[in-house]
Amino acid sequence: MGTVTLHQKGVPSSGTPSASSVTVLSLLTCVRRRWKQALVLGTLLGIMAFAFVWMFLPPSRPYAYTKLYFPAKPVGSVDHPDPPVNQQTQKELITSRIVLKAVANDSVIAALPSIVEKNDPLAWLLREVTVDFPSGSEICKISITEDRAEDAKLIVDKIAAVYLSKMGTESIENRKTHMAKLQEMVEAAKKDLNGEVDASRSGVNGGFSSSTPEVMAQRQQMINNQIIQIDSDLLKIRGLIEQYKSEEKRLAARLQKVPIELTKAEFDPLFAQNPNANRLKSLRDELSSDYELKLTGLGPENPTMIALKNRIDTFDARLETLSKELKTTIAVGFQEKLTDDLRKTRDELSRLQFEEKAKMNDVVHKQTEFEKLKDATSNAGRFRPGLAAKGTRLEELQTKLSKLEAEMTAPVSARLLEEEAVIVRPNDASRRMKMSVVAAIVCFGAMFVFLGFLEFRAHRVSNPQEASHIGLRLVGTLPNHTPGANDVHLESLVNEAMDSTRTVFLHSAMINNLRTVLVTSAVGGEGKTSLSTRLASSLARSGRRTLLIDGDLRNPSIHKYLAGQPTVGACEVLRGQLPVSEAIVAATTENLWVLPAGKCDKFAIQALSQDGFAKILVEANSHDFDFILIDSAPILPVADTLLIAKNVDGVLLSMMVDVSQVERVNVACQKLAALDIPLLGTVVQGTRSDTYGYGPEYVAPATA
């Protein structure tokens, strides 16, 4: 086989695009492939949702509501004595059992039909009464839903009245309690201020009146920052000291062992540089590969296999002896290097320990200075700010007390916004129509999103440029064309595109000495057979003697394109029933011959697994063919392709727009790379024909 130097081998490069986050644009791009299915299913689902909601949506019920206003702070009030308006608290208070029980026990409410027919009126009220603050405002809305709208109106009005009555009583009691607490706080503030005045007169400020607390506080902060920085430096130095101590201990321990014991990481690179070791390892690997190759056919007890095994053991022993000799030689020079490293480590450790002591002395000095300055700052500012703060506190408390005394007779802050509850009877027909339309639109859109998401997860190839994005060389493209379609112009476009692909293929074949090429795909349905037959025909039209082999033994199809009905072929050759020369048949195209798959059975597959296809290629190469193309099975479903691919000069991968999935292509490439099989590139089929820009005058007739 020729050595491929210009083509990629192995898995796609790191540029392979991974599944990105789901966006509206990505879903729209993906749903393009299944828009007809999405349109039909979405329409059906939308109609079903519309009909379901229209038929089974329960009718809307009338309800009654009233509104309360809770001002955050009454006009003219500095410190209102009532608790602040907490919306959740007000909801719990209005729907509390105390309030609703008082409503249910009212004589007028208890006589209403809506209450009389209930087994437990209180439980019904707890369940049906709704309280909320629309848009988080200061307006509270109390509502209840009931088929008897007039009963609901009376119940809501009564709930508001009972709540306001109880709230007013609690507000007055709360104000009295608040006033008593304020009076106690004023008396305590007066005593505290008088004590501060007496202490300042006794002169216990320590003689620091000439220094301002602000200056000393700034100096104290600066010293504190310096201490923090020194502590940070000490942590770093101590960390380095521990590292160097550990390194010193390790080096000393290694030097105590004579001769020096080299680790695997130290010895392996030096061993790999030895030419004798490389030569012995290469010969040993060749024998091992030969052993593994022949093991399946001959078995371990065969004399030939035993001889190979003995030769492998001999090379292992020679490699082990050479390894011991090199370790002894290298250990002498390595000991000198370890001694020099130990000296440098100890010098650096001594320097760090000296630096640590200096830093510790700085910390002690700075901490002493900080404590002295702290005491001085405390004494200097002890009384000056205290007098002003306590005097201000007393004034604030006295102001609040005077305001509260004025508000003892103030009305309750909460009040009704509605003179009586409002009855609302919703438009049921309009509501039913809106809900049905919304359900239909949601289901219709959900179907598009669902199918788009499925396509997004599939990550199919959208255009030829994605081949280079996933690390594959683009050899050519073919327009979308249905086999057997009666479109002369489109058939001409396909032939021209195939001839362009053939030109790139021949250039690579000339540079890399390619003769035997396998055409395959990741999975079925990606156009590999169509590609192999068109490429073979194109090569034949260009004057190259071409043999097309149907290597898809389990599902052959080459005979449908070129050779008519299935005949004997590769399977019969694998079973040893006839030679290759008798199985090859001439195609209708000049310079093109075909080796069909023949009739497959378990014996043919068994012969293929024993590298029987290599014999077919050897015999086929003995004939005067310029190129041998093999149409194989897909890579992922079966192992047949990999068995054949080990005997070819390169592999050409077929991809289909809107069919091939990037993840499956990557897995197929990885399997080829695992066997070190050259990947020549890919041909992307199914592209739009209008992207080629051919006019009728530039396209040759299909029969050319």
C-alpha cells in the first residue's frame, strides 16, 4: 500500500463542534428539515387542544370583591405607632379563623343560602376567601367566588367590616403600649447623659485632650495594614520553607541509597534514547504483531506459534538485560546531579529561615506599637463623641414621645376604598375562545419546538463546510438527486460534480500512490453505494481501468446499479469455491469491471474475519487495473468494514446532508484511527443543485 502523507489519519481534530446551547435560532435551523411533519402534527395537535379546551373548560363563576387601603405612613406622622404594613401579615390576619368565625356567626350572614347549605361554613370561608395586593401596592383586594353573587357581596362586606373593627381596637392598645415604652426610654436616656457629664468633669481623659481621635485612628489603621501585609509574607515564606524541607529530605534519602535508584519517569526517557533498545523493541513489536495476526488461524499450540513465542521471550530477556546495564551506567552521573540539587536546596532553605526570623521581629514591633496607640486613641476620644451622641439620642426620643401623644386620638390608618362590594360576572364565551386559541397556539408551537429539539440533539450535517469543521478533508460534493429521476439537466450536474471530485481524487492518488480505496459511511443511508458507483464510472470514463468490488457482503447492492441480477462473487471467492478472475464481470461502461458480493453465509463472514479479503485484493492487484474501489458496509453496525479497511491504501467517507450525524461520523473516524487506517477525506452528497451555478450552456449532455 502507498503511504498517505497529505491526508488526515485518525479522529477529527479538536475543532469538532460540540452540541451548543439550545437557542431559538438553532431550533429554527433544525426544524427546517422536518417542517412539513411539524406543520401537520402541530396543526392536528392544535385542533385537538382547541376542541378539548372548548368542550371541557369549566364555566367561569361570578365573584364579589372589595378593597382596603393601607397607607405606609399617615400624612404628618414622623413615627407612626401602628405596626408597619406587611402584606403577608395582613393576608393572614384577614383570613384568620378569628375574623372568619365572627363573620360566619353574624346573624345576617348565617341566614344566607350560601352559608346554610354548607356543612362547615367556617371551613368553606377559609378555602374560598382570597386576599392579595395587586402589583405589590398598598391596596388590598378581598374577594370570594360564589354562584349566588348577592350572597358573596354581603360576605365580602362583612369580612372587611369585622377586620377593620378588630384592627382599630388592636391599634389603640398598641399605641398605649408603645407610649409606655417610649417614656421609659426617655428616662433612661436622661440618666445616661447625666452620668456622662459627671464623668467628663472628673478629668479621666488621661491628658489626651490635645490629640484628635481621628489622627490617632488613621495611624492605628496604617499600622494594622502593615501587620496584615507582614503576616501574609510570613505565610508565603513558611510555605516555601516546608516545600524546601520536603525536597531536602527527599534528596537526602535518595543519596543514602548506593547505587542511586532511578524512577520509571527518570529512566524511561533515557532508555528510549538508546539505539540498541529501540532496535530490540522494534523487532520485538514486529514479532508480537505477527504472533497476534497468526494466532486466530493457527492456535497457540502450533509449532510455528511456539517458535514465535520463544523468539518474543528471547527479545524480552535481552531488553531486560540492557535495561539493567543502562541503569548502572546512568546512576553514577545522576548521583552528582542529586548532590548539587541538595546543596542548592539547603542554601535556599537557610536564606528563607533567616528572612522568616526578620519578619517575625517586625510583627512583634508593630503589634506593640499598635496596642499603645489603641489605648491612647480610646482615652483621647472617650468623652467627646459620647456627650454629643447621648444628647442627640435624648432629643430624638423626646420628639417621638410628643408625636405619639398627639396621635393617641388619630383614626385607624386602614380604610375602605369601596362603599360596598363589587359583583363581577365574567364573559364566559370570550374567555372560552381565548383559552382555546391560546391552547391551540401553544400546542402548535410546542410541536415545532419538540421536533426542532430532536433534530438539534441529532446534530446532523447541514452543509459541506461542516466537514472541515469536524476535521475532515472535503474531497467533493454532489447535488441532491433521486436515482432514476428523469431530469437530464440535474443528471448532468451530478456527472460534472462527480468529475470534479474525481479530479481531486486523482491528484491525491498520484501524490500518495493510491490504488486500492474503500468507500464507506458511518451508518446506512448516507449514499456510500451511490458514491462508489459514480466514482467508478467517472474513473472509467476518464480512461482508467477500474474494478468495483461489492464489499457489503450482508446487504449487497452494486449489482442493482451496474451488473444486473446477483451472481457469484466475493463470498464464493472467500469460501474458496472459485478464483477472483472468474467472479469479475464487465460492466456496461467501458473500462469498468465489477466483482459482485455473491451469496453471503456464515462461512464467508468467518473467512472475512480471518483476513480472507487480503487474498482477494492480492489477486485483484495482479490484474492490470488502475484503481480498485470497494463499496463496503457502514462502519458502525458491523465489523466487516474495519477488517477490509486494514488492506487498502485509504478510506473515502460518504456523508449526506440532513442525514449524517456528526457524533456518529466522529465515532466512525475514531474506529479507523484505532487501526491506523488512512482517512482520505469525505464527499458530501445531497447539497442544493442551485449552489453549483451551472447554466444549461455549460453542462454537457448526460450521455457524454
